[in-house]
Amino acid sequence: MQENSFDMPFQLPEAPPVDILVLQSREQENCMENTIKFGISACLLGQKVRYDGGHKLDLFLRDTLGQYVEYLPVCPEVECGLSVPREPMRLVGDPNAPRLVTIRGNYDYTPKMTQWAKMRLDTLKRRGLSGFILKSNSPSCGLKGVKIHHENGRGIRKGRGIFAGLFVKHFPIIPSEEETLLHNPILREDFIERAFTIRRWLEVSSRKRSFKKLVDFHCSHRLLILSRSREHLGIMERVIKTEKRVSVRELYDLYEELLTESLKRKTTPRKNVRVLQRAVGYLGKDLAEGEKQELIEVTQAYGECQVPLLVPITLFNHFARKYDCHDLSRQVFLRPHPAELHLRNHA
């Protein structure tokens, strides 16, 4: 991938009339405030489904994020037919194909769990998930670093829970994360931004497909993609230019693959500064000299970790409204998730 691939020209669609722009902007804002569907390990919502009859309630997930998310709770062990309480289990054997075995009785529940999971994943597919929050260290739900035991008694933390592994394979584009990492504000923002982006993409790709709809989605997500991967953005724009040589279905499939890959790249303050500098260009000559200098200074303050990202974002949103700049106001980067989650308040 070429480092300068972003700099290639890209033709934006012809802008609609101002009254249509205002309507579209309002529709986008309303869409962002709607709830989306997350799968979640049931114990994280306080359900007493763990092997000891307890739970692992996470107050942020239930009370804060839960205001904007419709949760679909799942407990693989209970739903596949095990009781509460029950004998604790662990992963044993090959890290690439571990087995789910009870600690004392050595009973292998792998076939039972696998058979149930395949049916459950089919039902989840019909529910339109945009993300999944999994219980860490669980032999069924742990996403990474789950301990795998060997016959000699030693273990390594390289495993993945049986259900979690099947979920990732079944839903390759759906973001998934463990609850412990969501306590980190940077990783929390990253996960939720990816989930809301995938929700918007699934809405577009599930309707009647057209080249225009794909271009509209891309143009509104251009700065968000840039904040993660300039290389992927360049490739995506080259792909869009091949629309006359491939079918719409092939174009959507390739774009989805690139979008998913780009979202796996982590954003950084340095990348965000690059995006903010590009955003100044959207406002062009509308800005007064003092206003342009104000944007430059607040961007620099963010890059030096003196203020959170929310500060320059708020200012850019203000000028986008003041000068009725459609190309900037349509950018999802300025409002990728509900502001009430306060995800951009960390410096």
C-alpha cells in the first residue's frame, strides 16, 4: 500500500440543495441517537448465571452504555443446558482446538457447547447485531488470553472461549471485546466507534444496493477512515473508481472487506491531528483569519495532549454549522457516536 494513496483526487457527488442538506443532517443526527443491538455475556448485566450462582455486573455497561444499546444477553453454559450452580470448567488440550472440560469430573462439554452455539449464532444473525461484549477469562466467552491447561498441570494463556471463537468466525465484521478492556477509555471509544460504524454500514448494505449509496456512505466516513488508516482510504477510493468494471455486489463485498480492515487499525492523536488539519480545508475561504488560527491552535493543543479531542471537535462542529459547510458537517468523524457517552473527554 502506498503511503501517499490518500492524496489521489476523488470526485464528490454533486451537492443537493441547501434544504435537502439540512434534512439529511438532521436525519443523520437522529440516526446516531438511536439504539443499536449488542450481544453481551449475561452475567455482565447482573444475571446470576455463573457456575457459583453469582454474576459479574458491570455498572457502566448496564447503566450508561445501556441507555443507547439494546442488549441481547447470552450465557452459553446455561443456554446449552447446564445448571446453576454447576461444576466449574476449563479449557484443556490444543490451543488451536481446545476442549471444554469440567475440573473435577473431567466431563467434556465441547460437543454440547458447539452444537448449541451453531444454532444460537444463527438466531443472533437474524437480530442484527453490531457488536458483542464478552466476559473475560471465561472458558466459554473469553476472547483472548484464556488459560489452557495441559495434562501435566501447566497452562498457557493463549486460549479463546469455545463460544467466543465460534462467534468471531461466524461474524467476522462485527466488533467484539471483553468487558475489562472497555474500562480503558481509549479502548472503549475505539470499540463503540467501530460498532456504530458497522451498524451504519449494515444498514446501507442491507437495502437495495447502488453505486450512489456506496459513494454517499464513503464520503460521509472519509475522515473517520483517515483517522484509522490513510492507506486503506486510498485503496477504497481506487476501488470505487473501478465501478464500471465490476458488479455492484462485488464492489460492496470488496468495500466491506477494506472497511473492516481499516477499523481494526487503531486511531492515535497523531492521526487525529492529520484529520483535523484536513478538516480545516473543508471550510476553505469561509473562515476569517482569526477563526482559522483558532482551529490551528486548538488542534495543536490536542496534539500536545493539553485538551481532549472533544475540544477541537466542538469547534469544528460550530464552524461547520456557522458556514453551512455540507462536506464537513456530513463527516461522521465529528459525531461517530452519541455525545452523551462522553467518549472523547479523555486527554
